[in-house]
Amino acid sequence: MPNPLDAAAVRAWCGLALEALGRERERIDAINVYPVADGDTGTNLYLTLESAARAVEAAFDGHASAGTAPGLADAIGAMAHGALIGARGNSGTIVAQLLRGMTEVLAADAATADAGRAAEALRRALRRAAASTYEAVAHPVEGTVLTVATAAADAAERAAGTGGAAEVARAAHEGARSALRATPGQLAVLGRAGVVDAGGCGLVALLGALADALSGETSVTPVAVRADAPLPEAAGCEAATRAAADGCHNPDGPAFEVIYLLEAGDDAVARLRTRLDGLGDSLVVVGGDGLWNVHVHVDDAGAAVEAGIEAGRPYRIRITHFGGATRVKEPAMAARAVVAVVPGAGLAGLCSEVGATPVAVRPGEPPASGELVQAIRQAHAREVMLLPNDPELRHTAAAAAEQARTEGVRVALIPTRSAVQGIAALAVHEPGRSFDEDVVAMTSAAGATRYAELAVAERQSWTMAGVCQAGDVLGLIDGDVAVIGSDLTVTATTVLDRMLSAGGEMVTLVLGAQAPPSLAERLERHVHERHLAVDTVVYDGGQHGAPLLIGVE
């Protein structure tokens, strides 16, 4: 059943868009040819939408604390503002402007209870969005995300009057997909590489998420990255990247990408556009109402920043060399470090004791990729192992690793799915051996560790082990509910027996903040009595989400 165009739909759109860009990020990075073949468009778009999604969640939280609910104008405005302040790269900046264009229409026409009026509002919003992207770019080029946005608006216009907002969004998505396939014939640099426009790929994913949010039907069809067929295999992506690097990058082009937020008036920004246009290319200035996001490619990065100072107050200044990130001179860096996401203060302390940099999180508050990037910077090392310790953080951690690599840090993402796998990886970490050998050892140790956790059901629901009721104790093994019980200790021993039935030499128990004082002692005694030659180690994790984490090596 279609969903109304309201604040909830915007929230769902953000979540689906972030998920879609997480899936497509590496493929989009691999075909990043224009305007610079620097392999980061997918990552930049993901980071931009991540900022937008967090702003929407903050808007919902703010209204909830006041006992109210956000309206469409509140939600779409938060999404556009979050994208503006978090925009990365050329494509991310353009998408931020596209969302701002949609906001101008939807915020003014927020009464969308009538399906016909909602469809018409969305059609006009997409048209305004496409027009605003051309206004933001100093020298628009066809065959790019601009062309795809216009095609989406055209298709939406043709669909107006034939259904509700969901039908308009689906038509826009299909129009964007068709336009994307044609981009290699419109822009020579794409044709030579045999790929479609990377920014356009991201917009297709974004519009697909909008259509899914409004229709209530989720689709996960990969975005085609070639004109003739999808290119899902890693080898194909690598080939596209090589084509971009070998035949598409202009070594005589500007050396730096400069991005900053700017507080300035309209007149000052108009003068800034002229100044920056004379300094370089790929100029995109988006925003309004006193806050702007400025993006430009230049040889003289200092002059681009000085121009911003003359116009107003620039901040969050980011300067990236196209051969690698530039950095302010800092103290000597360590050779290697580990950054680990952990669910409680106890494990954070454990990580610190062994020299790792912890990122402590609370239940329901996953870290943004920016927080992980900041932790990598704080580790102050040339080589970093990143342990997400949660399967839901795989896209976030991958985006953070990619961003850190642009800053000259060699980052390896260790695929840990639980804190106990992270503990196992840390146990074999040896800074004295080569980086690659250390990565292999840590990855192997994590992979050899089965993980489980105990949780308390909040409501009645269906699980892999049957129907649970609110208050039941759930034993999850490798992410799936395997045991349903009424007593924490009994359920934990059942989970342990099932895990150790397949063998094991070491049991790791991480106690949560709500765990009974006697739990660890009773479980250690059970393992000693029932499973000979199996050692047990206990940590006070302090986590609030799960009363117990279990690892078996």
C-alpha cells in the first residue's frame, strides 16, 4: 500500500537511501571518471546522505522530546540542511542542492493528505530540484548528474495526473535510469572509459529509495554502471578504474579540491563565485539563507580559502590533493594502531589497556562514519586496523576507511561482527610483524570465533526459534535467535552447550551492566563441569544493550 508524502516518508527515504548507497558505494567509486578520476564519488555521496539522515533523526528526536511530531516541512528541511553541512565532493554538493530545491517546494506546500496534490507537489519539487542544480554549477556539463536530474523531472511531469506521489517517484526513477544509460554517449570521457556517470548512479539510487519509501515496496536492483549492462564483478570495477586512471585523468588539471562551509550574504557569494571561477574549475556553490557549501578544484588552495574569508566566515575547511590528502604538519605518527567500536565503557577500557583506540557507543546510537574517521585520526598512525564489531556498521565502517585512505592513512577493515570477535582479533595483534600479516592473523582469529548474545524481548514476535513474548530471554547465535527461555542463566547455559557441541577451546564472557552478580561464576562452573579442557575468560563490558556476550574460539 502506498505511503503518504509526509515526515515519516522522508525518514524512510533517508534510511533506504543510505542503505542503497552503502551497497553501491564501491561500484560507484570504481567508475568515478568525471570531473576527476579520484575514485571517491560513491563514498562522498554516502557521507552526504549519512549527514542528511542524522539531521532527520535529530529533528524527530527534538519533536519527540517536546511531545510533538515533525511535519513534512520539518523533515525535508532537516534532510536538506544535513546534506548541505555534510556535503562531500562535487556530486555530494550537487545532491545537497537538489534536496534544497525539493525543500523549497515541499516546505511551501506541506499539506499532502490529498493524493493528487501530493503527486503534483512532488512533480514540482523534482522540477525545481533539477533547475537548482544547474544554478549551483558554474559551467554545467551534459552527460552528468545534472542531465539525470532533468530526465527524472521530465518523467515525473509526464506521470503527473496518472496516480499518487508513489507513481510520480517511480516514474522519476525510471526516467533517471534511462538517462543514466545514455551518459556515455553524451560525455566523451565516459565513453572512453566505457562507464556511466558516477554522480548520476548515486542519484538513481537516491530516487529509487524515494520510490521505495513512498510505494512501500523495496527493490534492491543494482544500478547499471555501464551503458550496455550492469558491472557487478570486482574485476569489472577494477577495469573501469584503470580505464579512468589511464585515459581520463588530466595531469594538467587543478591539483587540489577545496571544500568549506561559508556564512555569507547573497551579494558576497555572487562575488565569490566570480573569484573562484577565475581560480579553477568544477565550481559548485550551494545553499542560501546565509549558509553555503563551496566546492572548487584549484591549483592555489590558499587563494580559494582567502576568497572565502573575504566573502564571509569559512569553516570546516577541507583541502585534498588529488594525489592524496594534504595535512597540517603534525607530530610524528606511530607505525600502526587499532580502532575498535565497542558497546560499553568496560570494553572501551580494555581496548585502551592494550593500546587500541575505542569508539564507545550506546544501544540505538550507532556511530556515524565521521566519528570513525575522527577516531582513526586520533589514533595518529600511518596504518590502522578498524574493527566495527557489528554487522550493521559494515557500510559505515567501509565509508570511514575509504575517507581515511584519502588522507594518507592505510586502513584495513577487519570484518568483525561482534565485540567478542574484536577481542579475539586484538588478542593476536602484533605491531612488530608486517601490516598484511597482522591483518591476516586478526581476520583469521575473528573468523574462528563464533559469537552469541543474550537479549530480552521487548514485544511478541516471530523468531527462528519460534514465537517469543515480551520479557522472554533470547539467545542469539551468530545473529539468529536460537533459544527462547525465561531465565537468563538457564538460557545462557543452553546457548553455551549448543556452541560448544561443535568444539571449542576458549569461552569469552562479556557481562552487561544488567547482568546478575552470580552469572559469571555459574557459567564458568558449568563450562568447567560439562566441557573439559575449555578455558573461560570473563570481562566486565558495562554494555547496556545486552546482558551477556559470548564468544567461542
